[in-house]
Amino acid sequence: MPNLELNGRGENGKKGVKIRRLYFAAFLLFFITIPLGYYIWMRSHKNDLPMIHRDEWGAREPLTKDYLNLPVQNVVIYHTATEQCQTKDICINSIHNLQDLHMEFMNWQDIGHNFLVGGDGEVYEGRGWDVRGHPLRGYESVSISIGFIGTFSNVEPPVQQVEAAKRLMHDGVRREKLHPNYMIYGQRQFEPTESPGQKLYELMKQWPRWSTIIRHLD
């Protein structure tokens, strides 16, 4: 007659081994996938451009948003025609004033520029990569606008401000927000204005992607 007690113990033992193996596999999977996922996330974000985002500089909420069809092929450079800023606090104060001007007196939906760059070498998020800017009426849907904080009619922007703008545009290509063959223009190429200032405009003409061919804006 079979020993039912021994058979029961044997079956229970096998089940116990299977359960322990399942627990071990789950434990191993957890401690492999979490570090691997973190590593992949870090790899994908390690080259992100440092930026002062809207919540960091205390932006007001936009009234509405209209979105761009990405990637866009054009970057338009402006100056803000304000005082230059050399520190984060002063730059943020200038951006607050600019947003108030655009929303309260010009009746725009938000600060006009997609991005601003300060004399402190920082990039400040305006409307960002995905939302249409406003400063250049008629070209909002096909361009990204970058505002240099300051007035550059008689003085060049500091090196760190120029380099911040270049890093931003490079990052835009990496993120597939800007077309790899994007072109750069100054605001004065489209409307009668001093912007981006004579000194900055002369500097821009030395940039490889500066263009005089307005038909690129399509």
C-alpha cells in the first residue's frame, strides 16, 4: 500500500521549491529591471540642456495655447530692448516685466518668445518648443523665437549669452524640435524694427545658418 504521508510530503516539498524559485525569479527581475530602467532614463536625459523652466521663474499661466507642427525649419532672433541682465534674479525680473507687458498691454496669450537667453548664460523657457510664439506676426506657426534679454544696438551681447543661444538651437535639433537644416533670421528681416539690434545682427551674419532667403519661411 503506498505511503500517502510520504507522497504528500514529497509533493508539498516540490511545490515549496517551485514557489521559492518563483519568488527568487521575481526578486531577481525586480532588481535587474529597476536599475536598467534608471540607466536607460539617465542615458536619454544626460545631454538635456540646463534650462530655467516656467515654474522656476514664476510664469503666469497662458490664456490659450496653439501648437507648432514640429520640427520647424526657422529660428528668429530678437532682442527685448530692455536693460541687460547679468544675474539670475535680475534676468527673472526682466522676464516677469516682459510677460506682463505682452499679456496686459499687448493682449497676447502669454509671453511672446519661445525662449529667452540672459547675460548670465542661462536659457529661460518662454512658450517652449511645442507652442507657437507671438512676436513675429504671420510666422508664428513656422518658427521658434529666441529673445536676447537686453538692447544690442551699440553693444554686442556677452559671449555666454551667445553660447547659450547656440546650445539651445543644438538641443532643439537633438530633440527633433528643429529641422537639422534649420535657418536663422533676425526680426528686422521681416518688419521695420531695430531688433535684434545692429551689433547682434552683425554678429549673427557670421553664424553658418544665418540666411537672407526669406522664402525658407514656409
